Amino acid sequence: MNTKNVIAVALIALGIVVLASLGLTFTTPGKPIEVLGFHFGTTDSHFIPPIAGALALVGGIVLLLVKTKKV
């Protein structure tokens, strides 16, 4: 398998996971807050919509179907 096929399979797998779970939500560490000497950690929530999974799935399928030119 060449690099194009590996990327295509990864896109297809990611697209299926996002579509199957109706979007993915994940959190990342946010900016810490200090109030009156107390330190509070915050988190930022991010959402990957199902349309992004559909686009990844279609993109992966297109990559698999497109033939590469031999030089």
C-alpha cells in the first residue's frame, strides 16, 4: 500500500466513526483563571459535526478511486 491508500483508508475510517456517533465532542485544556488567590482550571469543548465525517468519507473514497499517474 502506498501513502495515498493509507490516507484514504484513514479518512474512510474517521468518516465512519464520526457519522456513526453523530459527531464527536472533545475537550482541551483552557486558560487558567486566578480569583482572589485561587487557581481554577478551565476546559474548552469542541464538536466535530457529522458533515465533516461525511466529507472525510467521500474524500477517502475519491482518493481510493483516483488513479495515480506513472512518471
